[in-house]
Amino acid sequence: MKMEQTGGNKNNNKIIDLSSAGAAKKKTGTVPVGPLRDPAGTGSAPIRLSEKQILLKRLQEAKVLYSLLSICTKCPYVSCDEESFDDGVEVFFDEERAKEAAKRLIDEKIPVGVVRIDEGQKLSFFSALFTMGVNALFVYDAEDGREIVQLEEFVKRRLPEDTPQSQWVENPALLLTALYYAQETRRGPVPDEDGHIREMQEEMLADFRRGKYIFAVEKESKNTPLLKIGEELFHPVFTDVLEFKKFNRDGNFLPAVVEAERLPKQLADNAHGVVINPVSLNLVLNLKRPAQPVQKAAAPSPQEQQTAQIMREIQAQAAKAAQSAQAAQPAPAAQENNGSADA
């Protein structure tokens, strides 16, 4: 699929060793972690951490983590837990374990790759999951099975204080459904015998109508850009400021917030719709610009009516004067007849 931009119309800590911790857990149910003092600082008794707390500590202190990236969406691969119904992404401490998981999915005709998350990238990677509607991490250890960690247990999120709530743009419900939809439909022809593809389409449209989005506006010309996909033109729109920043790497555009119900009115005459998050999801949505109502001639004002009446009276007086002047002219003289005849 060809995408081309054209013109348009006028945002080293030590890791806990679980080998000895496991033995302690069997006896006590909790794991002693080092000679730490209690929170009040009044004694030297070691603090005992639960298994979940140990896992969170490992995630926080890990120098590198691994996850799976969907080739269909260029976003983290999302899945739903069959028992808890959590929407989550896969997280691994070990690269080989991540590659094994990727291979299993590829064998199921689900195209994914392994993405490395270095220590300096962890905050941005996991914070971005909030905008995707993801609520959990499916954490795999090299030896143990999978553990579900709630995203908010690992990442404490704060909205920018200088951004008014009315201007904060996110569409996690729409984006999550769109990711599931793209992961399912872009890996090849999928029969929709149970109607779940159709249900996702309807859910996406319902979520889309409830949202507001970011339009890109060129700084100098104040135009909105158009992207050429195939032979048709579409306006890029963004579900959140992170997606807008991916598109606006060179800083040539300003964000403009537009509600979904107003989007069709913002389209250029030659645009066929919008493309949502073109750098990643790249989901095309056809929209029709509403037909422009026929402009009715405005009724003349009383002053205009009075002026027109005066003009009509002047014209009538001029016509009457012309008729009177014509009637006052003398008749032409008769030609004298002297009895001769023309030959």
C-alpha cells in the first residue's frame, strides 16, 4: 500500500535471586528480602514481600525486558486472557523465551516479532499502553509460568498538569478494538462464520462516533495534509498525542482537536475519509462530506425595498416625460404636387 503526502485544504540494582526465595516461600508463604528495616525504622526485622511484590520489583529493576510486536499493527501484540478477560501484552525477562513465544504465534499464522525494551525505554513503552486500552501485563519467567500484573500496579500514570481535561485526547476503547480487528483481518482471509469480525466493526464505529481526535494543521499554510493511499486521498487523524508525535517528528504541524461528529465537515472536497494513526495502525475509514445546502436568496431589507420603489418611480417619470416630449414635436411638411409625373 503506497502512502504519499500531498497538499490539503485550508503531542545497577541487584535482582532478587528466586532460587533461594522459592524455598523460603514454601515454609512461610512470604519471602524475606535482605536485612531491610520496617517502614517506621524502629527495628531491624526483615520486610517480607509477597510473590507479586517480588515480581514487580524484578520488573522495576530489570535492565532489559522483551515483548511481542504485531507486524499487522506496528504496535505491541495484544491478547485477551480467557479466564480473567484482561487485555494485556506479553512481557519476558529472557530473550529466548520471547523468541519461543513469537515462534508459536507465527506457527499459528499470527505475524509477530520480538521487541527489546531497554531500561531507559520502559517508562515510555508501558505508559503508552494506557492509550491502547491495555490493562494488564502477562509476565513470563524463564522457569515459572505466566503471571498477570495489572498495568497500574507497575506504572503510576499522571496526566500533564498544563493540559486542560477538555483538550486531553485519548480513545483507548476504539484503539483496543481496532488493534484486535487489524491483528485478526490483516493476517489473511478470515471466515466470519460466528460474526465476530462484524461485531468488532460495529463496535469500532460506535466507539469512533463517541470520540474526539487530533487533526494535523500545517504551521505556515494552516492547511490540513492529505495522504494518498492507492489512488485516493485521506486526512490523517490521531487517537492521542503520542500517535500525533510519531507523525510530527519534524515539528511541521500543530494539533487541532476535532470531535467525531464534526470530522466530515472538515474534509477536503477530494478526500474520501480519514486514516487513523497512519504511522502505526493505519486504519482507513471512509467518510462522506455532507452536501452543502442550497443557499436561498435573502429577503430584501426594508431599506432595500424603499430604494427599489424610488427607482421604479424615477423610471416611470422618465418614461412619461419622454412620451410628452415626443407628442409636442411638429408634424413633417407635405410634399408639393405640381402636376408632373415621374417617368
